Amino acid sequence: MFSIAWPWLLLLLPLPWLFKSKKVAKSSGGHLQLPGIADAENVVTASPDKPSRKLYWIMWLCLLCSLTRPQWLGEPIELPSEGRDLMLAVDLSGSMQIQDMVVEGKTVDRLTLIKHVIGDFIERRNGDRLGLILFADHAYLQAPLTQDRRSVAKFLADSEIGLVGKQTAIGESIALAVRRFDTVNDSNRVLILLTDGSNNAGNIEPEVAARIAAERNVTIYTVGVGAEVLERRSIFGTEKVNPSLDLDETQLQKLADMTNGHYFRARNSEELAQIYQKIDELEPVSRDQLTYRPKNELFYWPLLLALLASLVISLRGQITMLNNTKTTKEDK
């Protein structure tokens, strides 16, 4: 169905008439002196011919039609009426750049693993509302709860290590998620917190934030990211080290237990993907039935016609100028 978003703009159609310039009457005495021009007594203001005036009006009409935002509305699409509300909190601290993860046979850093697995997780959440929190020195809301999974996935893919600092504010990320859940009703209120360290920044302790979350019926699923064994070469040979010494699993397990959640240990992509099954077990919440109509913008068609009209006017002006110049030379 054809539709116009702002039809009231068509009221501006007679605007050129209101500002139409008036011809300036010649003064009875004196004449205009211009440097370098011997005779400038007669200054003629040429008005456009009839075809040019029509082109001006066509261009103005096309511009107005473009501004009114013509659209083609598709058939109504019913959005899922059942789903979950999931907030993702992703750690962007400096330790997330440790390359101890493997994705498709390649060694990558921890954030790349999260983007790979959680990106697929987001794609599967049809009907769920997703939000994204990024935290390091402090926690920041990157995307509020929305069914626009594509935008959430894009925000996650564009995130970078060190974007919001180098430390780890776990408690602040939980508190921010709780505040966001307070704005919605009839919700599962699930926070999925992914980190590879322990709380060492922020203005609230994780246990205090988790206690508030439990009071507000927010369930926290904590995910500890990082390998347990990493082989490192040195001048003395190959040695095995534990790159996840900073990971406080005891605290993450406690935060999950305080809110009737679950703690996952993600040493690789397979273990991180286990969260799929646990989230799928949650009972979806019924919501009001919403519909969506796809919109295809059509403003560029009248805008293109206006551009063509302006080109024709310009060409006619150039041709007229050349003809006048030629006639003047012949008269001389």
C-alpha cells in the first residue's frame, strides 16, 4: 500500500508565489556606474520564459514530494508474542586480549571467541528481547532490551578491548542490568555475564549487586572465560602456564547461586555454547501481540526527477546565454 509519512508538507506548495520577486522600477534620474563598464544605464532583469517557469514548478513539486517521505508499506507481520528478556554483559578488560582460545582451528583472543559464539547465540534468539552491556573500568549500556537482534550483534562485533578501560567492574555491570530490568514488566530478567577476571573496579561490590538482583528477581548466569593450560615457548624450552589465574571462579559461582542462576566454565567454544541449552529451558513470557509493516522508502524517485529538472533548467540557461552573447557580437 502506498503511503505518505508527512503529507502536511504539501501545504508549502504555494510558497514560491508568496516570495515572488517584484520588478524594480527604473529611477527617473541617474544611472548605475560599474567599474570597467562604459555603458550600464540600462539594466534589464530578464524573467524566465514559460517553459523554464514550468520546469521550476516541476522541480519544486518533486522536492516537496520527496520531503513528504512517500513509502510503500508491505503486508503486516506479526512479531513473536512470547519470549525472554536477556541482558548480555561482556568484559572488555585488558586480559581479554590473551590468545588462549581456538576458533575453527585458529588461535584467537578471548573476545574473538565470545563474538564468535555469542554472535550465533544472538541469531538464535527469535522472539527474545536482547540488551548489551560492555564493562571494564565502568559498565556502559550499549544496547537496551530490543528484538532487533541484528543491531545487538553489530554492537557486539564492533566492540574492542580497552574501549571502556582496562580493569573489571563486575558489580557495576550487574547493577546496571538490574536498573534496566526495572523498566520492564512480566520478564524473565536474565543476565548473562561473561568475564575472564575478578572484580577490581567500579563503585559497587558484586555480592551487593547480586543481592539487589535477587530481590528484583534477576537471574544471573555467569561465564568464566579462559583456558587452564597454555604452552609458552621461551629460551629455556616450552613451559605450561595457567592464563586464567586472575579468574575468580568462586565469586562467579557465588553470584550465580545467589540469584538461582548457573555458572559456566568456558575453556573453549564447545563449553561456551552449553549456555544455549540452559537458556532454552527457561519458560518464555507472554507479551502483547505486536505487528510490524515493512517500509520501503520511495523519496529518491521524486528527488531524481527534481535533479533532472534542475539539469534541464541549467542547460537551457547556458544555451540562452550563448545565444545572447552571439546576438550581441553580431549587432556590434
